[in-house]
Amino acid sequence: MTYKELVDSIKATVDRHYILQDFGYGALTDIKTVDEGTRVNYPYAFLNPTQSTRTGQTVTYRFNLIVMDVAQEDPTNGFADYLKVQSDCQQYIDDILANLRFAKPYQDFDLTLNVNLTPFKERFQDTVAGMTATLEMELPLALNDCITPIAANVLVDYGFVNNISIEPDPTGQSIATQLPTFDPQSTYESCYYTGVFVPELTQYVIEVTGTARALESKPITQPPTVTPTSVNMTPCVVSGNLGITLPTQVSGWPQGQVTTTEFAWSATYNISIPALATDQKAAIIWGLRSADPADEAQMEFINTDIKIYEL
């Protein structure tokens, strides 16, 4: 249910009420009065929105529901007449609350029932009296980035070549990559190194998910590393690497274990590309490298997805 649908539901409840004759919505200055030369049909219900709050899963909307009717001035009765009007208006508020709480299709929001009620009497061209109720309505409305009309901040989405086998010993081996499935900025290029080239002076978060397995019964090396490498584009030659980066977070990678069972893994990498010389670009190169002199297992990457986010 949207905010408009919620307000429309309250209006529809008032419109179906046998006694209430008019409904309004807006700021307090929008309340209709006879002083302004406006025709007002009493009893009159007015919905005044106040501050609302949101959590990740819900939105709580708050309103002042003001219900009023004409109170006759009668010196012989003192306050008796406008007291009756205030009492009647509270009943009309209760009618609205009961319908919103129990009638279909309103069960998809939670109407908080610790409602504050404040009686009032105001003198315009007519003297009106009534009751103001503060309402809280909580709607289950989780945040959902999947439906936002905002361009994704994923710079590129690609992966390792499926079923590629990599030997980490003795000095490591680069991991070939596939063409991207998402590449709006054409970052995947062919040069001395074919792969993802990212702009300089920018920070990136890389998220990797996949499955792999060891092909030998030997200890498994550390997770793959990412190496931003500076490349002279004309001619296409590597001019140096910009540091080897291990993941800041990793899950499922059985480093040091001896197993040939297929496993699912994920990792997050944070990299920053420094300023580069003219006609240079930074290429993202993946590798399976280990500083351990011991013999470690050859690894097979069965499938891998790599997303690079530009911060």
C-alpha cells in the first residue's frame, strides 16, 4: 500500500460514514471555514499529516485526524452543547478507527491504538467543536533497490573462464577472464592484456562469487588476488603493477585444507587506482599466487562471477 492509497482509504471510510458529510486533507491552514466564504458541510473530518518515520522494513505514517461539527451558542446551557458535539466527534473517530482496524482490505497496515484525543472549541463565523486524534499507521514496506529507477553503480560484470585450471606453484599463475555480461562503459578492452581497464584516481569494490575445487590432494592456497597493472596503450605494453590485493572479506575458501570437494566461495576486494602517466590505463589482472614454498594444490574454477563497483 502506498501513501496515497493509505490516505485514499481513510477518505473512503469517511465518505461511507452515514453521518460525516465532508473530508479534507492537508495543512491546518487548508481547513475550510465559513469565514473564508467556503461552503462547509458538517460534521467535517480533516486529515493533517505530520512527521513520519521509516525503517528498513516498515514506514510509520502519523496524522492528526480532526473531526468537527457546529456547536450552538446557548447561554442557558453553558458548555453542554459543545461538550455533546465533542463527545459525538469522538464517536465518529472511533467509527473510523474501527473500520480501518478490522474491515477489509485494510488489514495490511497496523493501526496503532495508543491514540491521543484532544477536544477543542473554535470560533469562526460559526462556532465549531470537536475532537483531534493522533494516528500512527505502520505499513510493511521494505526498501527494494531492485525497483529503483537509478542506474546501477556496477562498472562491469564478468568472470573467470569456466573450468579453467590454475597452478599456484611455484610463483603463481594469472587467471583468464571471460567477456563481461554487463559493461556499459566499455571497460573490457583488447591490448597487451585483454581484460577490464578501469579509470584512475578512483576507488573500487570488487565482489566475487563462485565455485571451485582442488584437483590434487594438497593444501589449498590463499584465495585469488587482484593486481591493478599499468599498461601503456600505444604501444600495448605493461609498464608495472600497482600492488597485489588480497580480499578484505572472504567466505567459504578452504585455505590450507586438503580436500578435492567442490566448494562455494565469495570474496570482497577494495582497490584504489592512483594517477597514471599519459596514455596509460589500469588493467585488472587476476592471479592465484602463494608465498608458501610448499607444493600446493592445482585449482579448478568451475564458475565465477565478478562485479566491480565504482565508489
